[in-house]
Amino acid sequence: MNDPTAEATTVVLVDDHKIVRQGVKGYLDMLPDIDVVGEAESGREAVDLASSLAPDVMLMDLVMPGMDGVESTRAVKQVSPRTQIIVLTSYHQDEHIFPAIRAGALSYILKDVDPADLADAVRLAAHGEAVLHPRVAARLVEEVHGARHATINPFTELSDRELEVLKWIADGLSNGQIAEKLVISERTVKNHVSNILGKLHVGDRTQAAVLAWKEGVVRRKK
């Protein structure tokens, strides 16, 4: 797939684990057609680098403290629309897949990927071509065909606590305010919110609230 006459594909690595970044960078740096131009250990740093470097591709971890990968993906696409996002994660559950794709990720691959396949995914992403882990691809196909929604009301998959959190989301409360209401940690609330978005297959809190209002799960304040 290498073209010696083409310019190198620029890449930024985003992962809060230095050892992961070093491993990926060590391999990609050996390839003449891929140039790692930056590293970020947080979502906020990723957005800053996207704004200043506008790389061709960004390899994005999903689970990071502070701004997670989904929020970061959405923000990166806002400041650098040309940058293609490849999610590189250990998670393949619905609550991670669907929010990431809705946020603007092009590709979704797992960290057990063969290094050569990862490099190929970077090259393809630079041309707007997606690569999906087989499990992820299967879930997306199932979703497109409507198999899930034909038999399951997504709200029935929410736990009682998740429904409670959804009610407060629909009332416009922040994670901190919800934590105070339920006497739990803000981190726990954030985990509930992530699960809610994944189970409802929506990209953000506003979409979750609108869907809950539309389906009559919660009542909208006058």
C-alpha cells in the first residue's frame, strides 16, 4: 500500500497510558509513509493538537480521565474536520461503539490489532476509508437492519438507577448536581450517563433527553 511518491500521513496518538503511546509510536515511526507528529495523554490535549496541527489521522483511546474519547472525538471534528478519527480501544460494547461512531469516528479497532493492520487502517483513514473490528462491524450491520429495535425497547435495558439519572438529565441537571441528588460520586454519574447513551444509541445528553421526552419516559418541564 506504500507509495514512495506520496507525502507521509500525519498522525497524532491519544492515550492516557504512556506505554501504549510508546509502543504504537515505536512501530509507526519505522514506516516511511507515516509520520507521528504529536502525542496527547488527555482529551483536552488532543483537541489542542488537532487545532494546531490538523493531522490527517488521530488514534483515539476511549476511556480517559476528564474528557473521554467520545467527547474528544466530537471536539476534534469541530476544530479540525479534515482529521479522521480511528478509535483504538479495548472495549467493544454497544455503550462505547455507538456514541463513538455518532461523535464522528471513522474507524473502530481493538488494541489487540496486528501492528501491520493498524498501519493499514491509518493509511485507509487518510483517504476516508473506514476499518471496523469484525465484532463492531457486525453490531453496526445489525443496527442498520433494525434487528435490535424490532424486538427490544431500548428503555427497558436501562436499570432503575439509569432511569433515575435520565430523569435528572432531562431536567437539565449537570453530573455534579445529579451526584448531589443521588448521594453518589460524580464519576459514578458519568459512568451511568455513558451507559445510558450507549443503550439508547444516542450521541449526547440532549439527544437522550429528547428521546425520553418523545417516548414519554419522562415528562418535559413546562
